[in-house]
Amino acid sequence: MNSMIVEERTYTTYPGKWRDYLALFEAEGLEIQHRILGRMAGYYTTEIGELNQIVHLWVYTDLNERAERRGKLLGDPGFKAYVVKMLPLLQKQDSRILKPAPFFTPQWLEPAQG
């Protein structure tokens, strides 16, 4: 099944604020995003290279599913409250859509929640 996409979101925090971001995400953002977005493929911090970055990967069947789930997320009152606290920690946000190569089958293709 190669009809899926991965959204790679990279958040760059102000220097030294990545720990605050992770603590806030774990306490207030994780449950909401996991419930609404469904399939988290990874959540990482940078150790070498550009520092103070958090990279998270979300799997969708296509851009339509992504738009639907992101719309629900952006309308969620709990997420809105989380964003008010989270955005001041960030310098920059980047997002890109990745498609698997024709010969690659991801190992984490379980059905989405919600």
C-alpha cells in the first residue's frame, strides 16, 4: 500500500525552549493530537545539526484525510487552548509532505483512530 503520505512537521523553538515545548506537548497536546490526527509515525528532537528542533511525523491516506483531520484539530477547543501556550515557544514552523518510494512499504500501516 503506497497510497499513503507522511507529513513531516518541524518546529524550531527559541534556544533552550525545546524542553518546555516537549513538556507542554506531553501534558496538553499529545492526547488531543493523537485522538484527532490518528497515526503518529515519529516524534524527535535534534541532537546534531540545527538544534532546538522538534520533528514530528503524521501518516494520512491522502491530502483529503489530512485536511479533514487538521480541520477537526484546529476546531478543537482543547487544541486552541494548547496553541495559545505553545506558539510563544516557537521561532518557526515548517511542514512538508512525503510520499513513499514505489518499492517501500512502511511497517506502521495500522488503521487510524477516530
